[in-house]
Amino acid sequence: MKYLVVGLGNIGAEYAETRHNIGFKIVEKIANDEKTSFDLDKQAFVTQVSFKGRTIILIKPTTYMNLSGKAVWYWMQKEKINPENVLILVDDLALPFGTIRMKKNGSDGGHNGLKSIQECLGHQNYSRIKFGIGNNFHKGKQVDYVLGEWNAEELKTLDERIGMASEMVKSFTFVGMDKTMNLFNNK
């Protein structure tokens, strides 16, 4: 079985440690744990890992967040992966920091990366893990907050929460969406 796991984020050093790049951080954790690294390929940095007989293609789109759908579509076609085997890793303002939720499908919730994916695929029927970044910003400062770096308090537990999200990815590929949601949502 083959899976496509897409960490959403923006390329470039200025974005590397921002809240918006949490998807990149989660796929990087999986790659590091498996002692593999990403190579630049068409529309994404890509690597492949195996987990319990499953092949997992990990990508970090190079299209920037607002055009993420182009990379998702390309890699789904290239690797012949069905939507039910696609998992998107994304930041979420509506969830408190460190809260991690898996969903089968749903709206883009105003997230430009998810909006692009929906436009390119023509549907919302793909799984996603939403990583809560909180909404601790003043009115009109949402962009600064999302593209801002983690604060000292967040950094205390960030690695542990990224680890939890990476375990959810592995679980998704091995036991499926429903069991993974039962095991991990609310932890």
C-alpha cells in the first residue's frame, strides 16, 4: 500500500520556524526518525519511508502555501495514489496550541493551503491532521501571528506534540483513519 503525506508550509529560511510551517516540521520528524532526507523534485522536496509494509511518500511542496494543491495533485498522479491514501498536515488557528485533530474531510476553514488543494482536486475528500497553533493575536495581526515564530512557552512542548502528530501519521497508514482518530483525537 502506498500513501502520500503532505506537510504544508512555505519554503525559505525566513519561514522555517514559523507556525505556518508545522506541516513541514512533522514530515521532517518522520524523515529524521527513519534516517532519510528530502531531495528536491518536481514541485516538492520529497522522500520515501516504509512503515510496517506501507510505502509513505513524504512531501514538502515548493509551491508556497497558497498553491499547495498543484504539488498534491502532481504527486498523487505521479505515484498513482487515491484520495483515501492522502494525508495533509496543516496548522489550524481555531484549535488551541498543541491540540491535534484528525479529520476525514471537510471545508478549508479559510486556510489557503487547504483551499488550493480543494480547488486542484475538485473535492474535500482527503484526510488531514490539524495542528492547533492557537489564536493569541490582536485584531488585524493574524498574518503576523501565523508567519511568526513559536514563543518560549510553545517551544517547551512543541517537540512532544510534533512527535504525537508523527505517530498519528504512521497509525493512519497502518490501522486507518477511524482507528487513528479513536486512538489519538483528544490526547
